[in-house]
Amino acid sequence: MDSNTITEASVADRVKAECQKAFTTTEFLEVIDESDGCGAKLLVTIVSDEAFNKVPLIQRHRKVQKVLKEAGFGMDMIHAITIQAWTVAQWEKKKGC
């Protein structure tokens, strides 16, 4: 991927597409571009019991990071990423706050 030709918004769209392919049974998936003009800064929220039930938080993050790495998203494209990888019960609890 040529980072000079890809806009920050399209990076978010492409990250979402890759996550949709990798995590096919999601209750909710959202990628928000929080960039402030100095590279892609993304907030990724993925809710999936199948992918994350009984999986420690660090392993959930590694799953998402692996998907992005295998899709060719390096630090030259994504400068910062916040990953919220939750089960449905965790997501419902967070929404209630």
C-alpha cells in the first residue's frame, strides 16, 4: 500500500473492511477516524462473542492487530489505534454507563 495515496478516511474504511472479513460474526463493528492531521488515529470497536468470549483482553487486541498487520497496515499508515474488543455482555454494560 502506498501511504501517500491513501487518505486517513479511506484508511478507516479499509480497516473496517478488513475487520468485517476477519470477524464475521460481530454484533457491532465501528471504526472512527480521530485523526488530527498528523496521520491516521483510529478508534476500533468490535463486539463479538464468538471472537472474544473467554479471551483475555491482550489476546483480543493481538487478534485485531494481527488482522491489520496481515492486511498491510503498518505504522506508516496507522499512527495510533485504540481497540475496544468486547463481548456482547461487556458492550451492553458499557452502553449502560
